[in-house]
Amino acid sequence: MLLFFKDILRCNALWLLLFCLCIPGTGRAEEPDYSLDFIYVNANTGEAAGGHSAIKLGSTVFHYQFFPGDFFLLVRDSWPHFKYIYTDVSNRTISIRRLPLRPEVFYRLNAHFIRLLISQQEALLKLDRAESGLSLLRQLSRKRNTIELPVAGLFDNQSAGNDAMASLRHALEKEAGAVGVEQMLQLFRKKAGALLQEKGVAGVSARLSALREVLLKQYFLQLVAQGVSLAGDALITFPDSTGLRIEELNKLAEYKSQLQASIVHLFLADMPGQAESIVLQTARYLAVSRSLFTCRLSTLDPFSGAAVIRNVTGDDDLQSVSEHLQRNVARARRAFFQETVHNDVAYGQLEISRGRLNELKNAILYGSPVRGEPGLLLPSRSGKVTIDWLDYGRSGVLAGAAEDEKLLAAVIARVKSGVAYDLLRRNCATELLRNINTAFANSVEGREALGGWLTPDTGFVFIPAELQTRVGEEFPVTDEQILLSRRLKMLKMLFRRENDMFVWLREANVFSSTLYSPRLNDSTFLFFTDDVSVMRPLLGLANIAWAALNGAAGLLTLPVDGGERIQQGGRGIFYSLPELVFHNIRKGTYGFGNSQPVAP
């Protein structure tokens, strides 16, 4: 579980702190304006129906987002990227209330939110260990000789005699001295057997994590001894326009040697927490070897088993997104072949960019569903591994399995409760306010530093719009700044150039509008109501009638679309109802391919 957090979970907390402190969100150092900006993003369809709250410190935005697995987590974004996503793609207007701060208060808040991010990642690491331990414990309890291990799904465990693996074996045995791979295998079998029998020496999570490490290292030795190759579907091999040039082949040969040395060093150093990295680096070593053999670039499939699979629709702007991803691949490729120090980082970016582009290519060419996974990807596909001697010492684990399972389940439940969403008590508004307050010892100190004080249980501040209003009342903020949504911004420009009435008549409906193309995710509607007030109920009635008519027509298309049109009609009615009481939610959205993306 939590494979989509692996890139963060493996970071040392100190490194994460240095990263957050030293690298600003915009990618270049700027003198901060020493203010705390309260941000409100107005509503739109879907999860955005209640609006959204965030804060900005300098050029960095902190806010809460949903992640797969029902995780509600604090995230850090650059201000340009945040603004692009919400105003340009999601077509939502942003309100900003700026609270000037003394420099020491600004830095205190910034450091506090970074510490919260570190604490959150430590909790996720604890959860990952507990879930991995629980999975291993349950697999051992089945009394079978197969175990599911991370990264193992990238290898063809039935293959043998790979030349690159023979070279790796030679390097490993040479560095190990008199100890051969077969002897190392026997040693790790004994280590695993001892851990299987061990009881009460360490916490259950620590003991099972140690066992998992030993099993992964033993699996690595099995790969080397057998000389396995990568699985056929583990490689991204779409043809580039040209093959690898001589200088690129030389760079890959150099990187292959670096990987081999790194694998040997990590294994013989026997440092805790490195086993999965050893197996992953071995897979990369084989991918690079394949590239050198074919003279065409091959990289690992970066998606894990936690990837969300979805069918694509006409809303997804596949061609435009594909063109953007092609530019990303070209940029990542240039970066890797020009890199001289951080080769693993550059190669990882190349893996990610090629993996995402490959998903889009398959969707465009074959109509295949696409896999999606947030954040930085790391090849970690799990696979079944046969361990013939697993019965040795298994009884030691099984004797206390029930109690161990309870302990691990309790840890998992406790951590998950701390990252869960609650509509009234733990949402994007209440958590930001709570986090701001915990930066100070008490309300007196906080009021002195901020010029005001609000608690998460004050009135209706759990509603993002209400929080923004109360901020204006309780804190000495400057005048409100409004950043218009994409459509309203373009509409304003049209009003300057053309006749107001002509523009409104043309742009008020989805059929004649030149600023918007209907999208399935926006539900069925006829008129825009975000730029009108007095006429909103009347236009809302028209939208309800139109949605109902389309929903009824869906009865005729039911055998073809499986009820999609009926569902869209229902959503159209639902999002039109607030318009009857002068409130607007739906504004329409734009695809990522409709504008120039901004890097996170």
C-alpha cells in the first residue's frame, strides 16, 4: 500500500527539511513579501462544490487535498502552479486576503508548516511499515511458499542466463572476496529463519520489516544466481525518432557501470532500509543493458500496482496532453544525457516522463484505459516470489500471529484516523486554521503575532467561503484581491473589444460560446450563471429544464451508453438547483491541453 508515496517516504526527514527550506516553489530565490495570504477558491462541480481554502507564504501555497485510499493530506505547491490549476484549468475565481506579518512571524509560520509536512511523512512511513508488515504476516499465515515482494513484478522469474546479470554476479563475488553468491544465499536463509523464530526482541513492525529486508536481499541473490531478465511488460520501448547516438551510448555505458558499483556497494554495506532500492537498481541496470544492446532507449514502467485505471473520454484532450508529454520526454532525455552528478535523479525523471507518455500513446492509438498515479513515480510493481525453504521456523511467527495482527491493525487505524477527512471537523478550512494556531503557544501569543485569532470551531468557518469572510473581520488584512476564472477573464476582454449585449448573448449559452466547449465532467447545462445575479433563478430554471430533457432522452440511448446520458441529466439538475436561490456552483472547466501548463 501507499506505493504512490514511496518517493517521499524514503526521504530522510532532515533532507526533506533542507529541500523545503532551500528550494522555493517558483524555482528561483525571491525576497518574500512577509505576508500570510488567505486564499478562497470558489465552487465548481464535483469535489469542488463547497469551495476550497488555502494559504500562501511568499511564493509557496499550503493546502489540503484528497489522495487515493481516502487520504486527506497537507500539500505544498508553487503559487504559479496552484493559480494555473484553479483559475485556468478548473475555471474558478480566487479571492486573496493578505495579512502583513513581521519577518520573524513569517519565518515561524513557514518553518511550522514544513515541520507539519515532515511529521505527516513520518506518519505515512509508519503506516507503510505497518501495512507491509501486516501483509507479510498474513502471507506467512497462509502456509504457502510464495511471498509477494515489491519490485519483483518487474522480473521474469522463469528466465535465466542473462549476460548482464552474469557480469553483476562477477562484480559482486569479486568485491565480496572468498564468499560466493550461493554461500550468501545460505547465509540469508539462516537470517530469515532466525527472524521467523524471533519473538519479543523488538516491536512487531520492526521485526517484520527486518524480515522483509532479508527476504528482498535473498530475492536479489536469487536473481543474480539465476541470471534472470526483465519481464516483457516491464519496459517502455516505444520507438524514438532516432536511435541512440555514440555519445548517448557512452553515457549509458557509464551509467551502467555506476549502477553496478552502487548495487554491489549497497548490498555488501548491509545497511537497513536499502533492500528494495537494491532490487530496483538491479531492474534499472537490466533496462540500461537492454538499451545498450538494442541501441534504442528503454526504461522501466514507472507505475505501481496502486495506479488508478480509468477510461478516457473526449474531455481529456489526449492529443494536446500527449504533445505536452512529448516535450517533457525530450526535456528529460536531454537532462539525463547532460547530467554529470545526479544521474539517478535524472534517470528517474526520464522513466516517469516516458511512462506517462506511453499511457497516452496507447490511449490514442488503441483506445486503451490509462493508469494514473499522483506525484513522482518509482517503479515498484509487486510480484510473487517462490521461497522453497519458507516453512523453516514459520511456527515462531504463527505462534503470536493473532496478537501481532491486532497490534499492526491498531497502528494502521490510528495513523489513518489522523489523515482522514471529516466534512465538519477536518476539512480544507478547519485544518489550515488549526495548523496556523498550533504555530503559537496560546491564543494570546497568536493574537499578538497575527493581529487576530480564529479557532476551527468558531461559527461556520468550516465552510471555506465563511472562513474567508471571518478572516476579513477578525484580522487586519489588506483589501481583497480577486483573480478571475479563465472564462470570466476572457469574457472581460471581449466586453472591451465588442458590443456588450452582443457578447453576452453569444457567450451566455454553451452552444454559441466561443470561450467554452461542453465537457462531460461539467454536467448538462444550457446557460452560464456565474456572471449574472438578477437573472440567475430564471436561467437556472432553463438549465433544469434542459438537463431534465436530456436525461429523458437518455432513456433512448440507454442500450448504447449504459445510462451515461441519464446520469449527466441528473447531475445537471443537481448543480442547477442552487441557481434558483441566486447561488452558482457550476462554471464549466477546461482541459490541461487548452493552455500552457505551469510546473509544480
